[in-house]
Amino acid sequence: MNVLYLLIPLGIVLLALSVWAFFWAVRAGQFDDLDSPSVQILLDDDRAPPPAPPRRPDA
């Protein structure tokens, strides 16, 4: 029964920390655009690939 005196405040602190982290993420823009990153990989890349590095002759 005495363990409740530790677990209840610890639970409240963890809840407050979670709520703070959620609101920080919202203010930081983490949830602004959820759709574009998932389809961005499907878009064509019109840039040319980088040139291959020069080969060294084997000694």
C-alpha cells in the first residue's frame, strides 16, 4: 500500500511530461504534413545521377 505514495506521483509526472512533449511536437511542426513524405518517394527524380568516381589502376 505504501508503494502507491510513490507510483501515483510518478504517474502524474510521466503524464505531465508526455503532454508537454506532445505540445512541443505540435509547436515544432512535427505534424504539419503527414501525406507528402509517403508519396514523395514515388515522384520522378529528374536530376542526373552523380558521376562515378575515377577508377584507380591496380598496381
